[in-house]
Amino acid sequence: MNSARTQQQPLKPPPIPKRPNSTTITNDTDIEITNVKDGEIVHQRFLLLNGRAGLRNAQFDVPVTIALNDFPTTSWPCVNSHFKALVHLVPGPNTMTIMFQHDAILHFHVQYIPLLQNPPLFLCIFIAQDSPGTFDVPPEKRHENTLSIAIEKLRMAGYLWQAFCAEQMYRHGMGRRTFRLDESWLPDTTVSSQHTTTRQTAQVHIIRSKHTLKEIRDVRRAQQSPNRDDQVPSLFSLFLDDLANHPRFGKQSCCVAGLILDSHWDTNKQTVLGHAALGGGGGNRSLGIFGSHLIHAWPRNIEEIIPCMMNTTPTDTRYVANDANESGQWWRALNIGMGAMLHEVGHAYTLSHTASGIMSRGYNNWNRTFVAKEPGKAPISSDDEAGSHWHRVDIVRLRFHPAFRIPSDGPIGSSHPMGPSFIPLNQEHIELSAPAGLSMLELIVNGRYRTHFEYIEKEHQPTRMLLSIQQLKQQCQCKPNEQLRLEATSINQQTESIDDVDTFLRDHSVQLPGIKGMVIKSDGCGHRGLGGKESLAVFDTIAKQKQLICIRVHHGSFLDGLVFRWSDNSETLIGKRGGGCSEFYMQAPDEFITGFIVRSGAWVDGLQIKTTTGRTSPWYGGQGGGMHILEAPQGYTLVGMYGSIAQWMDQVGIFYQKK
């Protein structure tokens, strides 16, 4: 691979930096914090500490106690010298006193600076129009199923997610990055003994749906039901619509973690109704949703974290669900419920499925991030957390997400609106274009992650890169009978992929009438969402005999067609005549088209024309869809154009050939 900015690309992801020891120990019983430096600046309200205390080679299980000035003292298991703790911080300087047994004391300092300029994660609970405002609980918790308790549980989950993300980003050398939560001055339920104390705490928004309980619990919408009907609007689309019509969220961009309160375990159907584990984006809103059927096992506050994560009470399926048959005990139900909901929030933050970690099924080990032991296993060090992690490709995506910015990133500036694109050159090479700057290229073989290349530093983020398919296959050890998928991500969070590079190159090599040799067909802009009929025009033979005089663009809110008028008054049509009409004249005998700037989605919204003199036409058509560039790569010349037309154009593309 060659690049305009980087001459040599790494053959594998760089090693993860080693975490520094933050405290100096003078003997093997001192308290040691291993993941935070004394005096460090962080950006989350609850900080996860990993540490050691007591004899390093001894076997014991005794608590470490942490005292703060404005928060109750908490205790956390220390097993064979390993401990983990969640510490509450207030904005500004914080001093904590960590005590172990009678003689070991450590005074530790951290500064908490909230990043209020970053877009927050909104915690929301969706409830039906006629909801009773309760959720599934076993008989032991029959009085703990109210909406107010669900609010407490989701609030605490939000802070655990936040602390997890901050720790994972730090472990990968990305600094103290995490999302911020939408907070307000409210009675703080994160500590049970100060339930009425007012603090700046996470606000949980209640979204009253326009849909009824019957609609939400329709078995055709139940994600895990064999009777699910994908033709019925999904719970995800229902709640995305509720957000769009909400006075707070309807007029702003937002990222939402949505809990479906009215999920219900139907013992007759053996299905969780009103539940879907889905995440993603819709317009300027992104959403991750999950049902409430497992929140009976979640902690309401910081004091309940350890008891909940150590609770081996069997799940009684006469009353509550055993999700995926992996929630047979309450601590496992907590893991799947809270961890899998974070998985869906990850999708809302542009993450995709990965080879390991939370975006795989690693959330079964969610508890290991926060506690140094679990039922049947101890100790659990920070190196023994199994699936409770972000995969490195998740880290790279989050590194450039605006919700994860930190002050050292500098001014935001303006980001190029276009995403990456793959431009075929011949049977062996593809040019990768990323005007905003490339952050990552993933290589996936037969549907499984094999490796990736990442570009973290700004000065090393290429905007164009020549890819040798043979070299890529060698680097990821892709055999001749295996399928190689490429996925490119740019720093503006946009992604483009090729499902099979061999098929891609084969399908983009064509023969055109009147042109000798192989011609390359570009990817089309527009997804042919109208089922249009394809047409094409070959310019090369015409342009050698005639002069291009004018391009007449037919358009309204969308693109209808283009008419190329030549010097002998003949015309070449792509699409159809209709709508309004605009004309763009050539200004010199040798001026010709070099490409187009296109906006498209399911169809083609509009375009601009680029010429050999460097001119760009006015914009013709609508402004919807994503922005793309159609032009011949360097060393190639444009020889034709193709399009697809129905009610209006639903795809355009170009043909080009090596000079």
C-alpha cells in the first residue's frame, strides 16, 4: 500500500502501551494504585480504581475501604492483594483515603473536570401510552418494580458504562476519554444512605410512547420470538419515531440509551415480549434499546454493586426470563442485561460487531471490570477480565467520535463531509479515497476479523491510498478460495466497505462499444431504491469528433436526467427530461467534464459538474443524502457515464480508462 501522506503502512496494529504504576511502593504490603496516577485529571463522575494491597503472595479476602469528604465510605473486596473500586468524584480536586486492615493507608488525589462541551448520552425509559409503570421481578422483589426504581437502576448503569469506557480508552493509550451523561441538579440515588441529597447527577428522561402496551408487546415485534415478523415496524423504529416527536429530542441531534420498561416474560409463549436489542442511527438521532426483563438484577446504587455482582440466586423462569439461557443466576442476568445494553449503545456510537469484547458476546464477563472476584473465581485482576473489554477497532472508532473528545485534541475545526470510497483501477489495485482523513482499514476474511491498519496521529492520516490486493491478501493470510472484505473508516465516523474484493474488481471491469481495451466502471451513487432502468452514454468516441457545448440538467428536488449537447446539435441523454431545467455551458473548445459531486441515498438528490478548467457548476437538485465525488483517478480519463432512472434518477456513475 502506498499513500499520499504515509510511505510505509504498519503490518499490524501497534502494541497497546503499558499502564504505568502510579504509586511508589516501599514494601510488599503497601497500597498501590495501578491504573491512575496521583494528581491525574479525569473526566467522569465515578472513577474505576485497580490496585494492590497486602502481601502480594498471600491468600486472603478482606475489604479495602475508601473514604471521601462528601460521599459515604465504601468497601470493596481485596482478594490475594488485588482490588477494584468505584470512587465518586466532585468537580475539581478530590482527595480519597484508601485503607487496608489497620496499618496501610494511602491518600490519593484526582482532579475531575467535566467536559460540558461534548455531546452527552441521554438515558431514557420508553413506556407505553397505557403502561402500568412496572417491570418484571421475582417474588422476592415484588415491591421493587416501580418506575422510580427503574430510573435508579438505569442511572447507576450509565455511570458504570461511563467508568468502563474511560478505563478501556486509557488502557489503549487514548487518554481519559469517555462520554458524558446528561446531568441535572437532582436528588442523587447513586448512594442509598443519602437518597435525598441533591447533586449534579444523571437525568433519566421518561418518554411516553404514542403506542399502546398491546402494540409494544405484539409477539411479531419480539426479537427473540419465532413468530417475529420483520414486515411489522420494529420496536426500534417505534421508539425512534417517539424521539422524533418528543419536545426535547425532536429538534436536536442526540445519542440515546433507551430502556423499554414494558418488556415482559410471557411464560406461555416462553418469549420476552416488548424486547429488542438493537442499536444504530436514524437521521441526526442515534439510539440503543434494550428490554427491562433483566433489570431486577441490576444495582440501584453504589452500595449494591458488590452484592448484585455476587448474587447466585437461581433465575426462576416462572416469573422472570433466563435470557439466551445464559442468565441462570442473578449475577449473570446483571451481566447480560447491563452489558448487552452497552453493546447496543456501542452501535449507537458507530461500533460494529467485533472478534471479541463487548461488541461480541463479552458482556457475559461484565462484572469482572468492577469486582476482583466472582462466584467460583478469585482473584480477578485487570488482566483477567476476559470479554469485558472494547476491541481495538472499537477504541479507534471511539477515539474520533465527538462524544469522546478531550482538551488535548485541540479545536474541533471543520470536518470534511464526505466518507471514504473505493476506486477500482485495474484487476490488482484499488485506490482508497478518504477526504476527511483515514482512521482505519479493516481486513475481514470469510466474515471474520483478521487484522486492521490504524492511523491515529493526524499527520499520518492519508486522504488517498493505493491498495495492492495481492499485498493485502498476503498480510491477512487470505487463501485463494477465501473472501476478503475491506472496511474503511474515516475520522468523521463514516464507513465504506467492499464485501468481496475479487467480485468487486471483476464487476467493475467492462467493455464499452467503440472503446478498445478494458474500461473501469465506478461504484454508483444512489442505491437504486426506486428500481430504475439503467442507461449509459459513451463520451470518448463522441468527444474525439465533436465539441461539448452544454449540459442541460433536469431536476426538481431530485435529479431527473442530464442531456449533453454537442457541436453538431446532437444530444446524449442520461435519465429523462422532466422537472426544472438548468444549463451549464462550456467556456472553451477543449473544456470537458472531469467528474461530478453527488448527493445521494436511496436515489440521487442532486449534483454539481466539474470540468478540466477547474470550474464547478452551480448545485442542481436537492441537498439530501450523503455527499460523494465521481471522478476519474489520477492517470485515468473519463470516457462515459451511466445512470438508472425510474420516477427520477436513483443512481449515477462514470466509466474511465487509463490514459
